[in-house]
Amino acid sequence: MSNYLVVNLGLKSIRVIVFDENGKQIYVDARPVFSKLRGEKVEQDGNEWKMLLHELMHELNSRTTLATTISHITATTSSSCILGVDEQGSPVSPVMMVSDKRSKTEVEDILDSIEFKDGAVKYQYKCSTSSTIPKVLWYKRNEREVYNKVFKWIGAGEFIHHFFTGEYVTDALNAGKAFYNGHEYDPDLFARYELKGEAFPSVVDIGTEIELDNQVTSEYNLPRDCKLVVTTYDAICAVIGAYDGSNNTACDVSGTVTSVRVLTPKTVKNHISPILLSQELGLENLRLIGASNNLGGGIIEWCKQALFDENNKYVYYDMENSASNSTVGASGIVFLPYLLGERAPFKSDNAKGSFFGISRHSSKDDLTRAVFESTAFVTNDLMNLIVDAGIELGSLSVSGGLARFDLINQIKADVTNKDVKVLENFESTSVGAFVLLGLSIGKYETLLEACQSIVKIRKIISPSQSSHEVYESFFNLYKSINEALADSYIAHADALKSIESLSSITIKNL
């Protein structure tokens, strides 16, 4: 009997998950990934990625006999980060993460270019500091010595593909972050900025099988005929891993970031929103429509570190209990969760987090509750983008780390006024990668067949109408506060430039 390995490199951990023939997880192991933050800089270390993946593969082989049963491997990772490597595949730059803001000037330059404007009309290009090409341009303009050493610019998925196969390949959805137009990296944009297409990964179809490097199969005791199957990045896989067959169920996947998307045969016009993504899945004429923000579960991690004893093994229970001790509406406190700026439902590299409405009687319970409620306001904001594009939404499925909080699930039901379907397997990203792998190798004939077999709902949470009425007012207040602070975000960014003591911090959970 064959088993299947999914490698999931997210923003705060790298995981290896083994699925059996029936789609059941039979092995999981993980390591934390550290991030360095300083001002606009958010970085990870490609050498650490390599070391941790080696450790995980070594553990899989030494602790179990599963390695010898793996017939296929796939990788699903965070997107929009960039790493420069030399001809031997060794990192020559840090990993510039999706939430890194240093490339703001490059974004403005690209947005003003006629080549981008043409591409935006023809191919629906979008550009922000979360895009990969502005990051590459930043290196070209600001770290020329590093830039000149780079043989390939790759992301997390391409790093794992190279680890196992020695090849630099990606899929079209990932390549779209680098102005891939469905056929090639945009020649006009690349010519304008003197970028070479060969410095970026080759683009292959989802489902492409690649032979593993012989040294890899030998070192980790994998079968000689084991293949790597190219799938796609985590936000896409997570929606597939949460799909229940309904084309009007929004899928909320809240790990470090929150992604809200819907699988639907419908299309939307590009002018509806410059932020909303409408992506061809390449399966059964379905499209993925939605967007991801900058922080979802990362908000809870910040709250844990700022207000609680994070070394307490019951800290998440304590946080949920604390939030439960407050009221609906957090005793009047609203939290804006833009700790790393924001990319959806609005774009602002300068946005910051803030509490509004603190009074003399406010407590830690109220602050914690406000943070919890902000996660639901984020989800509602992203759902509204989809609804405004003409997609009807009837319910919401939740997965990822935040779905483990019953209180947050209830708040999301109350804020959105939708039934919330809590998935049996919170790790829908790895499930979705397995589904795509299974479809690619012929285990399943249709997406619906695969998901009906694998995706299970743990419970359904219904909204409270009385709580929804309260949250309607607070959500509107949340929106208006953010709009009122737009100019202050810019002024704050300017004021920060006068502070020279912005220290670099290393955190385990971004």
C-alpha cells in the first residue's frame, strides 16, 4: 500500500504530513520557523528552512518505516516571499517575506509603468509589496552585490521542489505573483526593469510529476520510483481542503494570515476590486475568488505574547476564558488588527494596530475580547469583497489554527450572520494539497468525489441574532475608525523615521 507525503512550509512552521490511501493523516511532525522583524523588514532564513526540512525527513526515516512506502511527495507553502540562491542552490540573500514593506518605492514605479497598466488590463496583474517582482527590484537597487550573486529567485515552494529534485519549478498560480501571464513571465515588464526570465523558476502545470534526486531517495530511504507532484500554494490548497461541494460557501482559512475564498464557476470583472483575486483553478471550470490579509492567527499570537504568559501550556485556554469573561462588543473596545500593515480588504503598508474605546474600567479581558472580535471583523470584511463582486455567500467554513477556538467561531457566526461549518481536520492546507495530488495521479476522478471522501464537518455553529445586531454597529464603527486613521497612518510612518532605535526582534510565531 502506498502513502503520500505533504510538506507544508508556512509562515511560522514547517510540517511533514503522511496520508494513507484513504486520505487519513497517519504521521505529522513539525518544527517552528523563526522570523526577524525590524521596521519594514520581515525576513526568514533559507538555510534554516533547509536544516529543518532535513531534520524532519531524517526523523521520518529513523522513527518509522513510512519513508519506504511514500510513492508521491508534494509541497504547499506560503506564497509571495523571495529568496536568492546561487548555482549550487545555496541562499545568498535572506528570505524577504510576504509582509516585508521595503519595496514600496518599487511598487509605485511599477504601478506607474505603461507595461504594468497594459498587463493589468490584459492579464489582471496586481502589484503591491506582497508581490515578488518589487522585492527583486528592491534587491537590484539597494543590495546590488547580493543581486549580482543570484542565479535563481525562488519562493518557498520552489525551494522545496529543488530540495527533492534539484529542479527549479513552480505552478502558474504561484508564478502569477511574478507577472506570469499564462504563457511566460511578462516580457515587456521584464525588459523595462532588465530582469531575465531565466532567473525565475520554470512554470509547469499542476499535477506535473518530477523524479526525485537519487541522493535524496538514498539519504531518506525513499523508494527509487517516488515522484514529486507539483501542486500550488497554501491559500489555494486550504480552500480545496475545506471544499464541501457548495459553490456559495466561503472558506475562511486562518493560520498566520486569514484567507477567505470561494470556489465557484462564476467570474468577476477585474474592475470590481483592485484587491480581489479571481484565479483559474484548472479543475472543472472552477475559479477561486477572494483574498488574503496580512495577519489572522498572528493577531492571536501577538495577544498571547503581549498580555499572557506564553510559556503556560494552557495559555490558549486562558486567553479564550479571558475573552469569554468580557461582553459582546468587548465593553466598547474595538481593535484594529493591522500589525503588519494590510493588503486586503484594503491596501496600506503604513496601517498599524490600535485599540479604540479604552476607558477607566477596561480590563485585560476586554482587550483580549476585542482582539478575538477583530478576527471576525477581518473575515466579514473579506467576505464583503466577494459579495460586492456579485457572488452570493450562504455559509462559512473555518479551518486553520483559529478554528480551534470555539469562541472565535461563534463570534464569526454572529458577525457574519452565517452558519459556520467547523471542519474535522483543522489543517485544510495539507488536505487540499493531498486532494490535488490525488486528482493528479488518478486516485479521484472529480474534485467533488475527493472532497466528499476526505473533507468532514465537525460541527455547525449558528449565529445569535441579538449578538449580530450588536456586531453590526461595531463592525461599522471598526470600518469608520480605520478610514478616519488613513492620514494618521502616513504621519505615523513619517514619525517613525526619526526613531533610530528600532530594534530587530526574532519571533517564533509570526
